[in-house]
Amino acid sequence: MHTHPADPGILAHCVAIVRAGNDTDGAALMRLAEKLRFGAVVGPTVKLVPHDFDHRLVFFLVHFDLDTAARRLVLQAVRQSGTVSLSYAPVVLFLREAKPDEVLANIELGFDDVINVPEDGRTIATRLAAQIGQEHLYIETRHYLGPDRHRLDKHQPVSPHRKPEEPHARLTILRTVEAGVAIVRRQEAHKAH
């Protein structure tokens, strides 16, 4: 487990893939990724081919201009990509001055993190770096693959989208720059998560 603060410098060993609704917003998010010192930054119009990257860790950065339906499509495309390195890649949504309920709603969709902007670059980089070097719990059902949303239940009622008795698997994943993404443990369950 990760026992020390996240090091933002680790992002230099990662690639950021930007998703936005138009070229202007995509370029703005690409500039942010470059300022955060990602090792490579890929624009919103580039076709996704994982072996094109020299980096083992991929981040998807999503611009706030995408509506909820488009955000779901991005999440679905990533989670169903067919490779462990992409399916379990961190997908981070950037919102502009969102209220707490909007942040929670987007985490409920399946984003690994939701970051309100404007925010200090060091803070953003540290939050992104926290996705690396520590274990994360993912849940897999017939209709969902992503971070454990149970962490939200203390802040809000259980989402109507989740079925409490739906069979699921609990996957513990670990992302490192040396090995990429690894599924450390998989546990099948038939109870509420």
C-alpha cells in the first residue's frame, strides 16, 4: 500500500489522453496536462491504440463541456476497451466550480476523481498522482466497471442505478509506472457492495 504522499513528478511517466467536445476545449485541457508535466499528451481526436505509447500508465482527462450522456460514453469506451491497462485507467473529470452534489453525481457515474477548476496545479497533480502506487477497489457488474461507489453512501442515499443484490466482483487494482496496471485480487460476491 501507498504510505507516503503522492509525488506529482510521477506523472512524467504517464500519458494523458484528453476527451472534450470541441477543439478549443480539448486544446485547453491539453495545455493543462502539459503544465502538469505528463510524459505525453494525446488530443481528443486521436484514435486510441494502446501500443502507440511508451508509457505504461494512461490517464483519461475529461473536459466539463461534455454533457452527461457523452461522459457516460467516454466511461463506457474506456472500461470496455479490452485491455487491462486501458479498462482500469484513471478517468478524471474536470468541472468548473461545481457544487458538491454535481461532484458526487459524476463520481457515481464512475469517474475515478472529479476535480473542480480553477485549482492550483500542484494540488491537481498531487490528486492525479494519488491514482498511482496504491490499491484501488473497483466493482464489476453486468452494467458497471469502475471505482467502488460505495464510498459515496455515507454522503448520499444509495443510487437508484445500483441494484443492491446484483452479483458483482470486487477487484483490487494497483497502478505503478514499472508494471502498469495489475489486478491484485478478485473476489466474487453476491451481496450488496
